Amino acid sequence: MNIVESEKQFRKRLAAAENMAVRSRNYRRARERALTALARKHKEEYLDILEQEKAKDEQEGKRWHNSAGSDFNSRLVPTDRATDTDRGDTSDIPQDKGDNE
């Protein structure tokens, strides 16, 4: 294999990795938006499940960070701030570009 063929294969693998990164990022953003919407619509169930997960993590020795003086419930339920809805919009990002954020 010569250098030109090797370079072509490298660029092809790099492009495939970039596309995979974009698809993965877009999936994570969509999943986060869906979780936010569910948490807003079903606030009590969300908080119950979150408390159960926190208790399970604490039993396993994992710690949750909670800012001093802040209420656990009020910090973890997403709000209707404009930044929440704008943050996950990827419609203006070309799908063939890597994650450059």
C-alpha cells in the first residue's frame, strides 16, 4: 500500500468517526430534551424516581453534589427558561461536521 492509499483510508476512517460523533451528540441532545419534557409534565414521578436513584447511589458510596443552601427538589427539576429550549437545537449544524463545541 502506498502513501496516497494510506492517506485516503485514514481520511475515510476520520470522516466515519466524525459522523459517528455527530450522530451520538445529536442523540444525547434529543434524549436530554425528552427527559426535560417528561420531567416538566410528570414532576412528582420524576422527583420520586430521582430520590430513589439518589438513595441507591448513596448506598453504593456515590455522592451527589448539592450546593449549600439549595433545595434538592427545586434544583433538579428543569425550568422553563429560554436557555433550556435553545440549548439543544442542532438544526443549524451541518450533519457532516464534527463536534466542535
